[in-house]
Amino acid sequence: MDSAGRLFVADRANNRTQIFNQDGTFLAEWRHFGRPSGICIRDDIIYVGDSHSERSRVVSLAMTGLLRRAGPAGMNTRWPVSS
């Protein structure tokens, strides 16, 4: 869960990340990951492992943007944060 109490679920079978509140009410979904297979949240930074693209992505929940993408062959790209 993030600091707002939202639960992020990697739904690999449906190629999305689902977001729920503490009562289990569906809030939103993210579809910018091929096959999210793992999620870790620390200090409102979310780390998502994408088994389709073989990359991991780091997203700031506070700033709503992609911070970093890393993938095969040492690819490591820093992206600007956007809303």
C-alpha cells in the first residue's frame, strides 16, 4: 500500500495494474506495462517488474510520473516526470 492506503495489484494475466482503496473498491488501472509481474512500494515510489518487456519501471506516486526504466543489456533510461 502507498501512504494514501491504496493497494496496487499486478494483474499479469490482463496486462494491467489495478488500484483499490482499503475497502476493496476499484479506483483505477494502469495499462502502460506489458505484463506487470511484481510490485514493490517504498516511500510512495512504486517499482514494477514487467515480464513482457523484461524491464523494471520506477514511478513516483507523489509526482505521477515515470522516473526510471531499466531493461536488458544494461539499458537504463531516466525519464522526466510528467502528470
